[in-house]
Amino acid sequence: MRIGVDTGGTFTDCVILAGGKVKILKVFSTPADASKAIVQGVLQLAGDEIALRKGMKKGRAPKRREAARSVLEVIHGTTVGTNSLLERRGAKVALITTAGFEDLFEIGRQARPRLYDLNVQRDPPLIPRTMRFGVRERVGADRGIALSITEREIRRTISLVKKSGADSVALCFLFAFSNPAHERRMARALESLGLPLSVSHDILPEFREFERLSTVVINAYLAPRMGTYLRNLESRMGEEVRRLKRSPGSVGGKASPTAFTQSRIYVMQSNGGISTASRAGQQPVRTILSGPAGGVVASAWLAEQIGLKRAISFDMGGTSTDVCLLDGPPRTTNETSLAGLPVAVPVLDVHSVGAGGGSLARIDAGGALRVGPESAGASPGPICYGRGGSGLTVTDANLVLGRLDPEYFLGGTCRLDVEAAEQGFKKFLAGPARHVGFASAAKLAAGIVAVSNATMEKALRVISVERGYDPRDFSLICYGGAGGLHAADLARALGLPTVIVPQNPGAFSALGILFSDVVRDVSQSVLLPAPSAGISNERILLKDLVRRFERLHHLALSELRREGFDAARARASHRLDVRYQGQSYELSVPFSSGFRQSFHREHAKAYGYSYPERCLEIVNLRLRLVIPTPKSRWRPRKSGPGHQSRQAFLKSKPVWFGGKLLPTGIYDRERLAPGAELPGPAVIMEYSATTVVPPDFACRVDEHLNLILQRRQGDRS
């Protein structure tokens, strides 16, 4: 049994695919120990599914072989690494680097965070100067040993690390990406300390010293906490599985009909693939966008299912909003940053902003209304959750506007406290907002929603307009617990023609995590000149590149086998990072005999010009191995009779739109069949999310049970 889990700031989403149907469960996250919510949700969902299967097979003879091989696989998207870095709650790290380069991590690229701010203040470095140790050694740019490292120097360094009280060690020598001999010697010696060790030639064997150093330091900063968290999760899940095996009892408050023999934990990586928990604990820097990556994978899968070539994924959860432009398969980038620090491992090209359902409203020093990036999180959460929250959030605003219904939240399992939310608005109007000019709670709530929308609209412009794409050519795939409440407003603002709300949008990222393949990315800097094209030169160059890729391929396959994967099923793709000689930036193109022409085309597309006569330089080799995992291909459903929308009607109530209270139909999505059409205004309720159809929009249900929102013809400006 495979269950996908996405841990968010407010809810932990669990998803299982059974019989071609997606079943989900949302439980409140437990920020103090995220593994508690995961184990609770996974075992409850697994118990429900097992009970259902047992009921369906009642009367049949049990299959002993199946029972003996009953394995619970949990594929987990985590925010532990991201939050640890953003909140500066990582380990005490000792940095070991080449003597004379101890301050490189603090100097960086000397780029100012805000160009025109004369009083700009940088955040303090993750590693203070007293924890950075230089080693007298030197590898030259030609890979030769310019200054050999001595045993005495190694012993001196180990002594300094011991005295520092470090929890983790980052090791990064100059030019170790091309000749790691010194790093290997030092790493073997450091193993005696028993501390988590992050070594640059293992994590990122690429040039650009600062980016490599920053990536390794971040990995070391996160490794102890991530490693402990994943070990605790594996231990807690394993112990619960063993307990149920010894004495089948209750799972999630329900009788457990059977028990698993073992459990396995896999972790979603930022590159859109999964890995083992042990590897994620050793290289947590590869999980910094773990959760958002799942949503992008699910969006790409959905786009393929419905034949959509261009889309923008829009994931609005409780804490943040993540957007990604899809013009074909999801793109990865090696040029991202988090908390102001570069991270050079492959990540999906996702842009995130601090706007979510739990984002807190405030009045700044200039009297302007601000929303986020601070969030109420899962504990205490929005005021209306009744868990002790006191700050106004976007969720509270949507409730006051009538766009959330207190009776149907989470399928009726969690009743929202309207009175508490209204009381919170009264206090805010009498306190922080008393001089701002909001005349009523409804106007303040509309203002909170508008400010939140402006933040998300800016994020959508960053990945589309600012990169040369016209958003009018794209559809918006909207998901996340709060996404459907705001998607139509954002589509209107940007001119997006269509909003697509998939089934179970509040757990869509967890579905993407469940569908994700095993992915292993390896790379190597070569800085190899590519002389002018000639038959003999070209053959020599291509043979050399093939040999280098074969070495990377062998290394990656060996790693996959050691981790228990079926490496024989791995599919390989090869790419080159290429630039014109003398340039300081490169573009990635597929490796083939025509890579030169591909590069010239990509350069012209990106920068408006190319120089076909100039010599090229091959900077990096990149290899990706993918082992496919089981996926579903849903069959289209036939349209139902037109009266299906009437069967889904729950009630009518007044909802605020454009400063007016309008009678609005409330509908149950579970009762909407393909072909059903709903004119706005309407609010569509389901277990994991709510979708708002404004007065100038209409909604229809397609053959895959997606909600399709489009502006009415007469309302288009």
C-alpha cells in the first residue's frame, strides 16, 4: 500500500489511490513534531482502506503470500528543511575550507540585497567566524596538487573541530570538484568524530566556489535536524506497525482489521522525484522545495491527462503560495536561493510568496494594510478554527465574507466559529485599524483578500510576464486548500482564460508526491573547450563526452542499487551546460551530436542574439536517472443529465462580491456530474477545499470531474 503525505503549515494531507479513485484525509499538522500527524493520518487512512478491502473480499479465501508481503510505503513531502533554514533553527556547523578562503561564505558575491538602500543590513552568516577553519592545502585549477595536505594539518583541524562544540561539519576545498583527493583524506579522518559530514565533491561537484560552498553549508546546517526527524518518523511508523502486528487494535480510533509486516519511508526531493529517507537525511539540501514540487508534478500529470500544453500551477495553502509555469514538462533550475543564500542543486522552477489562508493581517507604521508573510500556522491557526488564535487571517476574512461555510468545512468534520471571527474583526477595527478608515468588518475582510490577491498576482507575473510569457496563453491549474477561493480573481486580473480546479484540490500536492518517480540527478563540472566544428574534432569531442557520461551513469546506478531500487528500470537523460567562451553564464541543452545548434537556438531565444561562429565551452555534464512509479490514467466519464446541478444544491445564502451582498448558491461538489453547469455567483464545497465562482464567471464540470471556471462572454473587458 502506497500513501502520499504532504505536510503543510496548517494541515497534513494523506492520499491513497485505490481502484482508480483518490481517497484523502486531512489532519491538523503538529509543528512541534510533524511525525505525529503523519503517523496518525497514514494509519487512519490505511486502516479505512484495509477495512474496505476486507469487506469487498469477504467470503474469499485469504491469499497467504499477499499477507506475508504486506508493506506500507509512505512517500513524504516535508517542510522541515525549509522551515529550519528560514527560521534559523539549524545546527552549529564547523566549516573546513582551504586556508585563506574562510571568509568566502560571508563575502559571497558582494551583491547588495537592495541596491539603493544606503543602510542595508545583511543577516548574520549561518556560520560565525570562530567556527570557520582554514586548512593549508591547495589543488590547482589544472587539477594538480600545488600544496599537499599533511597528517599534522589534519590532526590540528580535527582538534579544532572537537573544541568548537560543532553539531555538524561542512567540508569544501578549493577545486575539489575536479580533484577531490584532499577532501577524501580529510573526510575519512573526520568520520572519527561521529558528526554529520557534508562533503562538497559528494553533494555538488561543480565549479563556482561560493555557490558550491553555500550549498554544502546549508546541507550541514540542516542535516542533524532533518536526520533526527526522519529517523524519528521511521521509528515511530515502524513501532506502530509492529504494535499492530503483535496485537491488532485500533487505527485512528477505528478497529484495525489487519497489520502490515513492515513500513518504508521515501522523501520528495526538490527536483520532482523521490529518494530514500536515509539519503534525504544525509543530503537535506535536496528537499528544500519538497512540498511545492509535489504540486508541480501533479499539475504536469493533469495537463497531460486533459491535453493541456500550457498551464500555470497555483498552490495556495495555509502558509504560502507556490506558482510554476508549465510550457511542456516541468523545468528545473540550478540557480535558486533560500533565505538569501544560493542553492545550486537541481530544483523545480517554483516561485513562492508568503501568502496563504493563515497569513496574518496587520497595519504597518505608515497606516497601510499588510497581509503576511507571517502566518498563524496550525497552532493556534486562524481565529475561526477555535484553537486559540487571536490574529486576523485570510481564512477569517473569507468566512466573514460568506465564501466559507461553517457547516461544511472539511466535509462537516470541523465547524468554523463565525462568532469568534466576527469578534476578532471588531477588536481589529477598534484597535490597529481604528485610524485607517475601514467602515465595517466586511470592507476590512474585502481589503485583506485584495491585499493577499495582489501578493499572489505579483508572483504570477514574476514567472510569466517578467520572463517574456503572455499569461493570456495559459490556463491556471488551481489547488491547495485556499486556492479555489482566490483563483477566479487572479485569472481576471491577469487575463487568464481558464481556471481548472482538479478533484481533491486541497490534497493535490500529496497526489503529486504519490505519483512521483524515483529520480537521481548527478553532475560534474568539466570546463571543456569545444573547438570549431570539424569532422575529426567533433568525433573526438563526442567520444570524450560519452566516456564521461558513462562514468556518471555507473556512479548513479551504483547508488540506486545500494539504496534498494531496481536500477535496471532506470531511464537516463543527458544534458550539457554550454556557453560561449568568455561568458560567465551558461544554458542547458540536451546532449546530442547537434548540441551546438541547440545552444545557438536557446541563446537566441533567451537573449535575442547568437554567435554561431564563436567557440563554445562545455561547463557541466548533467545526468538524470528516472525509475517510473505506478500512475493512474483516469478514463473520461460520460456527461450526466442537466439537472445534476440541482441535486448538488445545498442552500442559498448572501455572500459579499464587489462590496455587495448577493444571493449565492452553495453546492456539494461530490454530487456534480460531468456536464453540470453553474453560473456565478456560486460557492462549491468539498472535503479538502472551497471554490468560489464570482458573478462574472461560470463553472462547468468536465469529463474528468475537474471544475472549469471561465468568464462569461458578456463580462469580458
